[in-house]
Amino acid sequence: MALPSYATPAQRIWHYIYLAMCSIVLFFLVMPLLVVIPISFTSTPFLQFTPEMLRLDPDAFSLRWYRIMMGDCSDPGITTVCSDNWKIGALNSLKIGITATVLATTLGILAALGLSRPIMPFRKLIMAMMISPLIVPLIITASGTFFFFARLDLVATFWGLVLAHTILGLPFVVITVTATLVGFDTNLTKAAASLGGGPIRNFFKVQMPLILPGVISGALFAFITSFDEVVIVLFVGGPDQITLPRQMWSGVRQEISPTILSVATILVIMSICLLTTVEMLRRRSERLRGIRPS
Amino acid sequence: MANSASSSAPLLTADGTPLKVGLQRSLRRSKLKAVGLVFPPLLFLIVLFIVPIGDLLTRSIDDTRINYQLPLTFALIDTWDKKTLPDESLYEAVFRDLSSINKFLIKDNFGTVVDPKDPAWAVSIPRKGPYQDAILEIAPDWRSPANWLPLRAVAVKASQATGAAIDLRKAKIKAEFTICKDLTPLKNASCSNLYRELLKWDGNSEPAEDLFKALFKDLSYAAKYLIGKSSTRMNYEKPGFKSLLKKSGRKFKKVEEGPYKEALIKADKRWGDIEFWKALITMQDPNTSVYYLNSLDRKWDADHEIVMQPEERRVYVMLWERTFWLSLIVTIGCLMLAYPVAHLLATLPLRHSNLLMICVLMPFWTSLLVRIVAWMVMLRSEGVVNDTLVAFGWPDESRLQLMYNFTGTVIVMIQILLPFMILPIYSVMKTIPPSYMRAAQNLGAPPSLAFLRVYMPQTLPGVGAGVILVFIVAIGYYITPELVGGKDGRLIGNMVAYHMQKSLNWGLASAMGAILLVGILILYWIYDKVVGIDNMKLG
């Protein structure tokens, strides 16, 4: 938004204040994440910009905390516990996240397809229920799940965590796929059916490719939710079920070492990749549905 | 369509059925299809989400354990006048409830259905045996093998498990728990003696002393465990009960026979304090409201009046207030920061706004813990913010305390929740044509008036959505206050976690969770009325 040429000086001043405010807020949003990245390359055990780093002295930077993160314990200056836990945690988080995402996506697509049909009894109520895991505080979900899973012997098991994370991921898939289905032309499926395709084949050949962007972004949301989830893991997971967030949690609670910042840097980069993917998908979906960006 | 001929003869479809019937049928089919699609995910959600939360809510009123602990006492307590110390019979009841295992052996041993006149209550099993006769006097059923066989089946099944050594061990431990679960209301008492003896027994012959000995030993262990649990519960009602029960447990072993009133008061003089007896009355009902009252710093007194907790035990009202105020401050803070940014994003040309949008969305996609770690690096007393201030001449000795307090929690929560505010406001602002503002100014309104009267009212739906969303998320927050909140940044969510994990006062945790949940559901309902949950969008 540019100022019109007839703006008064007061308007001009106000405009610049407004721009400054916006910049400060945007800076406030991104800055902490950007600050982490350079500090993670420090060669000292301190979580701050040392004078050497500010002078861009090459000796002030190193990959030592990344090596420690990867379980290389040969570093002489290690003060915190060094173990393979980061690798184990990342692997566990991936396993749990992917399984939960597959489950949540499958169930979410079914729910979205049903909810988007013109005739659906109790549509609003069911929709509200489907989204409720997003609204209910995690601490309540985790407590309830803990008691319930204790009865079913699911506490401290892989499937216990997967099922709990599936519940958390489900609303995201339902929301994104329902949103994609809003612009879906039902005549396409009718045409496919009239051409003799079975319902399942029609779904995968006609409907699925069109709603795919919504499905993928919902799946990504579900994955990132599980990948980042710590409260349920603390309540429902066993002591040897280390996940990446849990490892970070315990690291933060004891003493933050630059190793955590290395992990954080990697996760920030991962989030940028995910964000880009989702943005591209969203645009593709809009293009497919014939919505032009304004 | 509607001509005179068709009004007399019903319209038919191609296969000859009336059109109305055909339409209804296809409607029903389509409805069934929709329901069929929604059914699996809905069932999944109900079983794994709605039911567990319901389960949590039942825990918040559940007080049955204390009825298992004091069946005889509660059966007699209504006869007490509540003004003077109870008489001998009530003292005897307490003694038996706390020191004998008879309650596990007597049928209908729960709460109000107990018959205090049943002579089985007065049987005392000699501590060093023989056990068989005494146990059979209490519960003759144990004479027949039929009573033992189901327990034996559990043990035999576990002993036949195959697999690695650790699996065998797990199977054994599980069987020991299962046997105890069948005999007592306890889930994690272990009946290891019975497990061993049941396996030795052939299953046909008359149960012998060894089995009864094992039964006595395991039930005594379970009784001790139950006392431990219920004394914790009783301590919520009246501080001091826990140590009273612990001490009584030791001293009661020496009490051989009545009169019990003197013996009990001699064992611990608190049994002569009427306040402890009054506290017992408040626990009689198997459905309790005590946890709800406690979570609002209130309690029952003996006259069934709700009174405030003593001054030094009041914490929760303050915590609820703090949670509310913090959420409100965070919401208002987010709104003030989000409004101009959303406006800028909505009015900039697309290629510029896309870049800025990434700034908004990036924190949204980044792990919550990463963001908290980043803030810790920023806000520590040797952190980036303080270092920068010092570099610009701020006195080194008065570095700001930005973390582990209320301020820290507010700063971090605002940054974390800001995208939840920006995005709904942005999506509404995007739909407001810029020509409206120009028209208003054309008609003579100064920009500020045009903004207030024309632009802002149109953004209110987005503002409403953002405000409710941020408030809902903020009020149940746990992770951020736990990590950066320190002592005065703790919220209700942290208290729920504390009672779940540390103090193990699960009833109180559930009650607090329930109150929180009700508040959030009301806000969710308002959100639905204002915005409609269908319009919830992500990114």
C-alpha cells in the first residue's frame, strides 16, 4: 500500500509509524528463530554471540555441537550428557509421526468425504466433534488418554502413542480436505460413474487427484503435530520411548547446551521446507479449482 | 410438470415405481453412504478421545475407594450425634476397617450395603496362623475349590506363556496383579504368594492351609496398600489424617481386644479429636464434590456447609485468576500487534505480501519447543536481549529479569499465538474492497473517522475469530509456562500436570481439567456462533 500523492504531512508521519510498527512485529515473529541459527555454530559452550563471533573470526564457528548431536562423544569439552538419544529420538519421532499421519489421513479423508455430502445427518455436531481435539487443551487430552490407555495396557507402547497422535492429527486433515471439497464439482464423479467406473476406482482416478493438495497439506499438518508433540509423550509414553521433542524437553529443563540449538536449527530448516511445500500445494489447489489469485 | 393429468396418476420412474418412493429411496441410500463414510473416523474419535475424556470426568467425582476402606465405619456413622465423641461401636468399626482384611472376604462389603451385625466382621484372623479356620468362618465359600479355580486359571495361563525371559516375567507380574484385582478393588496390588501357591495346588483337592496362608498374606499386603492410598485421600479432607493412619497401623497391632475407644485414643490422641471424626462424614458419599470444591479453594465442613479453605491452603482461586488475566493480556497483546500487520498483508500487492506472509507462517510451522528454546536464548540474563542492551550502555549489573516470571510467559506466548490472530483477521481484511475507504473519504470523512466507522466494523468477524481462538489456546497452555514461567508464570494447566504426575491427586487434577474443559467448550460454542467451525482455516 503506497501513500497517495495528496497525503498530508500528518498522514505521511502516521504512515511511516504504521510501517515501522509492522516491521517490528514481523521482526518479533521471526527474530528468535533466526538468532538460533548462527549461535548453533559457536565453538564455545556459551549460548550467546561471543565478541569473536561478532568479528566473524572463523575460529569462533565450528560444527562441534552438530557432531555431539550426532552422537560423536569424542569432543573434549562436553559438559552435558552425550549419547545417541538425539538420533534415537529423531528416528522414533519419524516412525510414530509417519504411522500416525497415515492413519489420520485415511480416517480424515473418509470423514471429510462424508461431511461434504449434501445430505449428512448431524453434520454440524459431527464436524464440531471432529475438530474438538484441536480445541481441548493438550494437558486434558493427555490426562484422559493416560487413564484410558492404562486400562487397555497401551501405556508405554508404540501403538499407544500412534493412536493418541492420530487423534491430534485428525482435525487438521478433516479441515483441509473439507476446504478442498467445497469447490469440488460433483458432476465429475457423476460423469465418471456414468462412464462405468466403480466407486473406488472413481475416487482414486477422479476425486483424489483433485483433492490431493488438501490431502497432502492436511497430512503435513498431522505429521508436524505428531513430530512436535511432547505432552502426550510425557504422559502416555514409557521412559525408554525417547522422541525428539521429549529429548528437547529434558534438555531444556536441565541446562540448554548449544546441541539443542543445532537440533533447533535443523528443525527450523525443516519447517521452512514444509511451509514452502504447503504454500505451493495451496496455490496448485486454487489453480486446479479455477480460483485465480487476486 | 404440474399439469392436471399428473395430479390424478402418480409419476412413475423408468422401472415403474412411483417417483416419490424412488426419490426417497435414493435419498436414503445417499444418506447411508454419507453415514457409512463418517462412521469409522467418528467411532475412532469417540472411542479414543471422547470416552477417555468422559473417563477423566468421572474420576473427578469418584470417591469409591474410601468406601472400600471404611465400609463398617460408614455403615455406622449415621448413628453418631456429631456433637460428642462417638461411642464404642464406631471406634470398633474404625479399628476393624483399618486393621483387618475381613472386608475383602465379606460379600457386599461396599459402603451403605454393609450389614454391621454380620458376625464375620468380628472374626480376627491370628497373625501367625492358623488361617484356614478363621478365613472360613468369615467366608465359608472358600472351602470349595470352585472359589479358587478362576484364580488358578489366571496363574496357570500366565505360567504357560512362551517367549523371551522378559516376556515370561511380564506375564507373571501381570497375573499377580490380575489375581489381586479379582479379590480387591485395587488395580496395582500384587498377589505373588497366591500366584505361587495356586500353581502348586492341583485344582481338585480340598484347599489346604498353604493356600489360605497365601490368601491372608496377599490380602494383608493389599490392605496396607489400600490404607496408603486412602490415607492420602483422607488427608485432602483433613491434614493430619495420613500420619494418623500411618501411626495407627503400627500401634493397632498391639491392640488385642476392646474396649477399643480407650485403646485407639491411647494409640494416637487424634482419635479423641472430634474434628477428625467430622471429616470422616464428608467422605461417606461415593460421589464426591470435594475435588471441585478444592479446586476453587473451598471444602465441606461437618455440617455440610461449603466453607473456604484455611488461608494458607488457598492457591487455586489465585491460579484461575492468573490464568484468566494472562490469557486476556496475551489476547489483547496479540490483537494489538496483529491488527496492523494483517492490514499491511491484506493491502500490499501479492508478490510483496507473500514474502511477509512467510514471516508470519514460519513460526507457525516451527516446533513449539524450538521456539521456546529460541526465546530462552533471547531472554536469559546473559541472553541476546540483555547483551544487546548492555552493548548500548545499559548498566551491566541491572540486567533485566525477562524469563522464569510472568513477563517471560506473556512475551513468549504472544509470539507463539500471534499467527492465530493474524491469519483470521487477514482473511477477513482481504475481502474488504479498498474502494470503501476511498468512498468514505470522498464523502468528507477524515481518514481516522473513515477507518473507525467504515473499515473497522467490517473487520470485526475476523477480530472475533482471532480473539476467541487465541484465548481458547492460551487458557489451556501448559508447555510454555512450564518452561519459561518460573514460579509466578504457572497456570492452571501446570497445576493439572503437577497433580497428575507429582502429587498423584488425580481427582483434583480431573476436577480442574473438567472446569477448564467446560470453560473452553463454552468459548468453542461462541466461536461456532460467531465464526462457524466450517470456516476454520489453516494457513
